Amino acid sequence: MTSPAGGYGPPDASAAPRYSGVRTFARCPQVRSPAGVDVAAVGVPFDTATSFRPGARFGPEAIRSASSLLRPWHPVLEVDVFAGRSVVDYGDLDVTPGNAERTAVQVAEGLRPLLAAGVVPIVLGGDHFVALGELRAHAEAAGGPVAAVVLDAHADTWDQYYGERFFHGTVFRRAAEEGVVAPERSVLAGMRGPLYDRGDLDAARSLGYEVVVDAELRALGPAGFGARVRERVGDGPVVLGLDVDVVDPAFAPGTGTPEVGGLTSFEAIGFVRSLAGMRFRGFNVVEVSPPYDGPGQPTALLAANVAWEFLALSTVASR
């Protein structure tokens, strides 16, 4: 359905109940063309690169279903997230089950036409490995490495896992080695929980990333975190991502590698909002595993709202 401004957007909820219709992101139309589009939700149903609990391949479907609850007005940022913006659900990109390396190529190829047209993609995972293909696409479009701002319980900078170099715990090492991310302008935040040894976080720092562990993140608070990110990132191209395991499993049980003692949903959203005004090239929300979600699907609902917050950031930056 078209919005009053002539672009794509959700139907009027006063005319069509939110529980009706085919499930797409925020009930926006599914459009497989970048023409006339500002923001596109893009599903990547892949979880072969997980190391513990599977199921994130069903994440995009669950996020879309939960997103039917979303409405236009953001009461904190005071913006209609769809106003003057043409927003669509681009559907799912092709993936190759069982082949992470091939899937990364497919993700980059699938995002290329969107980025070439100036569309801001919101990637719905899928496990966190899908971000490698996304970052490759952004670096290609930007003509050089991009900054990454990531909220995650894990740094994801291992070199390999049981001999595998392409899996969800190596994504930011591969991205740095390939030159698609600039670690010196990037921030990995929210790390917590048991580690194999102190080298797990030292590896991220040795690559050049700024690491903000969970305790430091809480001490900074949203305002301090927002200031730290702005100082670190500067004015270059940047991609924002949230792995739902940064949130405590009491609030987000449906994920593959849960860690206790995490952020509340309220806190996680606050850290995302603290970045309002930054001009992000793209976003991702990953690691939603519906088979492990609780009654009422709180993890999928959280991820849908995080994607909505991303949309709000894009709208604020466009004004």
C-alpha cells in the first residue's frame, strides 16, 4: 500500500486490523525492486554458522509476525517513522544451507542493488554470520571499509571454531582481515559471560576494535555510550547491529547462545536510541531462534521493536 506521500508504507491500522493480512515487516508491502524505496527490511534465513542452539533460520519469519504490532509514531524521538519515507519488505535473500562461505557471497550480491540505489537495508537474521556478507556489500558501495557499531554478548573475533573460519563467532575477525570493516572506527559493546580465556577479548582489541564490556556499558549509560560511539566512528560510513543475546535471556530467551546477566529490553533499546542523529548506512538484528522463544514470543517482539528503532534512527537522520 502507498503512503500519503506517494511512497510505500503500511496500511492504515484504523481500516485494517493489525492481525490481518500477510505477514511482512511492519505490514509494509513486499516489493522486490529498489526503485522508489528509502528503507527495506531484508530477511536472511540462515543459521548453519551457529555454534550451540540452531533455529535462527526462522528468525526473519518470527520478526515479521511480531512486527504487525508496530505503529508509526515514536513518542521518545517524536517522529513518525514512516513520514516522508518509502519503506518496504524486500523479502528474503537466497542462502545456501550448510555453506556459510557461499551464503556470505549471496548476501553481498543480494544487497548490492539496494545499496546502489541508495536504499538503507535493515537485515533480519539469521545468525550473526550473515553480517559478513552485509559488511562486504557496504564496503563495496562505500568504496572502502565501513565502521561497525555492535551490541552483542560476544565479540565474535575468534579465528576459527573446530577448524571452521566462517561461522558466527569469527565474523568481525574475517571482516577486519578482509578490509571491509575499519576496526579503529568500530565499537563492540555488551560482552559478558564465561570465556575460554582472557584472550577472547584481547583478540578483539588486538584487531583494533574498541571493546566495551557489559559492566562498562552500564556505567556509561546511554548518553555516555552515544558520545563514545560518535567520537570513535567520526563522519564515515557506519553500520549498526544488535545481536539479541546482548539482552538477558529473562527478556530474550529465544536465541542460540544465551548469557545470563544481560541488558533488559528497556536498556538495550535505550542504547540504540542514544545513537539518534547518526547517519547509518544499514542495520541488522540477528540471532532470534523462535524454537527457544518463550510464551508470547518476547524475543521476536524485541527484535521487531529493535528494527523499528532502527527505522526511527534512519528517519531522524533523513530530516
